[in-house]
Amino acid sequence: MRVTSALWVAAYVRRAFVEGAFAAVTRRGAQEAGAIFVVVDRLDGMFDLYGQAPQSAFGTDRPADRLFTLVEGAIDRERLAARIASETRFDPDLWVVELEQKTGEPLLDLVE
């Protein structure tokens, strides 16, 4: 059974603090199953945007937890805002978590 989006986001923010990073929820979505996007602020004016990997990427082997993929990398704040606005028009129930991480490490399980 998959945990709710709200619980996953809360755990991710806690993990960020444990790892010595700072994370904040900048947009709250549907408690149960809203899509989750993670913005990694590299603290140099550039951002990486990660989103949940589509279920079609797994075939019949569905993962037990959420896996993410890089949506756009090394983008500026203006492009990031435009992309989030576009995603919000498509799915108004999405979550956005912003992580400040100088190394660029997203602290996520990524699809290879």
C-alpha cells in the first residue's frame, strides 16, 4: 500500500533536515494522491525540477514507493515558475517541495 502524498512530503522534508539541507512545501496539493514535484535550488541561481516517474516506466513491476525523474535541469527561476504554472494548469492538486542543496543532490529515489 502506498502512503499518501501528504505523509510522503512530510517525511521528505524531515529527511532533508536530517541530511543537513533545508526543505519547504511551497504548494500543497491533494492530501491523498496529489502529484509531487521537487525543486532543487542549487544556491547558484539554477534549479533542477524532479517529478514522479510515470507508471508506464515500470511495466508490470510497480515499485513499492515513489520514484522520480529529472523533468528539467539547470533552469532559472523564471523558467521554473513557468513550468510549475503549466503543470498546475494540468493538475491543480499537485505538491511542490523546494529543497536547498548546494551539491544538487535531490535526496530522491530516481529512475535509472
